[in-house]
Amino acid sequence: MNGRVLRTELKRSAAPWGGIVVLGGSLAVFLPFDAFWWHGTAGWTAQWSTMAMWTRSLLSFWWPFVVGIGAVYGLREPRSRMTELLSTTPLPAWRRVALPTGALALALAAGFGLLVLVGGIQVALGPTTYAPLGWLPISLVAALALVAGAVFGMGVARALPSVLTPPALVVVFLVATGLLLRMNSEGAVPSGRVSNRLAQLNPATPEPRQMLLTLAGSVHLGQTLWLLGLLATGLALLAAVTRRARLLAVTPVLAGLALALLVLPASARDTYVVDKAAATLVCDGPVCVTQASRSRLAELALRSKDAMRVLHDVLGDKAPTSVREDTALHELAEARELSADVLSVDFNDRMLADATGEKLTRALIGRGLAPSCYPDNDREGGGSYDALGQSVAVSWALHDPQLQPLKEKGTDAYAIKLWAEADAAWQKLMALPPAEQRSQIVELHAAALSCGGYKQLQKLAGEAAQ
């Protein structure tokens, strides 16, 4: 009997639309645009954990939306003027609202679950071989947040049956979500301008930018307690028929809030932790990558042999002796610490992200001869200056007849000016005797290690113009 009623509820009510909008709206954000969430090691289909974080980041606008949907759904009886009629039936209030509540919760969970499934299939079909289970709590808490928000909205609308209730709830939750959403530009990990414990009451997460970061277990536990309290209050409001019962219905959410504030980390730097399993290094001789990037090891090791041989021929004992994937946590656009002995690679780098074969070899030689202090990716930009010196150095080391850019030159006036300087430096370099050519490359290498590679290139280009 209940199964038949639930099927009828799903077929003829507005409940399925909540899940359809969450699924369709999220895919409409992700799929049509070739934006930064498709690129780099923290892309939404690059790793399981980043997929979970990206889909959960959408809760910044879906959570207020589903609260409003729940409130609209909760006004169904008052809108149809059946409240008094239904209250005279012998069926308890909680039994009357159980199936509509279950239908809406099922639709939202299914919609979000299908979104995660779409992302998961793309991750599984991608190059990564790292398949942890740590992403599951991230997605499960997100699904719980959607269900708890919708049920809470239903309960509030039943307690306050006004047409203003749904828009008011949406505005309140939207403003609260925006205020509590952490700012992620102040440190190596997201940090906030409000109390971190209060910020964690928002189930939405910032967009991930480093694949090795994941949420701490205390965050999962604290948010689960808070959301279960919100869910219980929503159910209690739906079942309440007296004013006293409605007042007592706020007890679960207050209890959940109190417990959550005791469990949630006080510091933002304790909110996000490094996934130690993902960050474990896997090596092939002097070449090491993280467990999360293990699928890149074979190609990187093969191409590194050629690159290291060229670097040794050019730099001698000053050449790097090993290749390591960068696992340090960085602030946005923060300068990297460089080592003369280690060729540091970041697969989030535009030159390395999809590079294979000779292209990867040239990129590694460029990173070895003129290391980059600053990131070069879709989230942080950068890399234009470093690419000039690297292109000159690689073209010289591989005896190219003319300057071969390691990346697209660009067509704007600024890019044309930069590459004109690189061409001038290349012409000046090739006009020097062989011994002086090598000396200039060694000087460029030393300057790049101290973050002055572009100045060295400008100096050479300036000499060429004189």
C-alpha cells in the first residue's frame, strides 16, 4: 500500500522536480563549458576526491534552493485548503507527511547521486589508477545536506503556512551560505574571515585547487551531527500539531548545533588535511610521483632519462639529479621554493598537464634549465615570463635551427612584445661563440633558481637590441 502511494507521489507531485533540477542544473554548469574545472590535477573528473569536492561545491546555491523547494512542497495542504479536513482523519500527522517527505528526499538524493555517478564514470574512464574511499563521506554528507534542508523547509512551511515562507527561507539560507563560505585566498589551505566552526555549518565547500587536500574526519562528523539535527527538527515540525510541540521541535537542531560546534575544528588549517595515501611517493629510480599520479610514472620516467642526459650535458654537476612531483601546499600564486638538485614537476602546470612524448621531454628540459618560481595553470595564471627563457634554453640545448616556443605565443599585443624579446635574445645567443652560449644558459639557470630568469633574458635581449 505504502509503495503504491509513494509511486503515485513520485509520478503526480512536484517532488521529482527537485532532483531533476539539481541533476540537470549541475550538468548544465559542468558539461557545456571548457572551463578550469576540466583542467589540471584538481579537475572535477581528474580524481575521485576532487570530483566529490567539485560536486559538493555546487551546494552553495543548491542548498538554499532545496530549502525553498521543501517549503513550497510543505505548503501543499494549506494551498489546497485541506488542512482542517485532513486533521479530522484518524491517521496521525506524522503518517500523513511521511510519504511526501520520503518522496522529496528520495528525489533529491537520486538527483545528486546521478550527478556523482556521471562524474565517477568519467574519473573511472580517465587515466588515474588511484581509487580511494575517502571521497564517499564528502558526497554522503552533501546528499544528507540536501535532504535535511528540504525537510527543514517543509517543516517550517507547515509551522508558518504563508506564501512568504519559501522566498524568505531561500534568502536567509542564501545569505548565510554566502557569509559562511570560506575565503580561500589567504593561505595554503582555505581560511575564513569568520569563526571556522561557524563556517563549517555551511555544507558547501570551496572549489578544490590541490588534489592532495581532503576534508578532515572531524568535519564529516560535525557536519553530520548538525545536519541530522536540522533533519530531525524538520520532521518534528511536520508532525507537530500543537504550539508546544512546535516549540519543542527546535530542540534537535539546537542539540545538533551544540554537538557540531564541539566537534568541528577551530582552525581552518585543521579543516583540510593532506591525503597521506594519495601523497605517498612512488618511484622509478630517481623519478618519483605521488600515488594519485601513479599512472603518469612510466611516461615521466622514460622521458626524464632523455631530459636528464641533456641537462647534464649542458649544466654538468649543476644539473638536477632527481625528478619529484611537487607535493607542498601553496598559497594562491605563491612563489615556489626551488632546489638545484631536484627537478620539481607539477602536473597542474599547463606545459605538463597533457604532455607526452617529445613534448614532455622538451617541457622537462625547460623546467630543468630555467625552473619556474611561479605556477602556470588555469586557476592562478602565470608562466608567460618563464616560458620565454625555457623556450630559448630548450631550443639551444636541442640544437634547433630556430626558436621553438614551448607554448602558444598568443596574439595580443603584450604576448607579441614578450616573444619579440625572446626572439631578440635567441638571435643574440646564437651569434655568440659556443663557449659563451653555454655560459649564458648557465647564467639563465642560476638566475631562474633565484626567481630572476626573466631579468636575465631581458638583459640578453637588451644587449641584442644595442
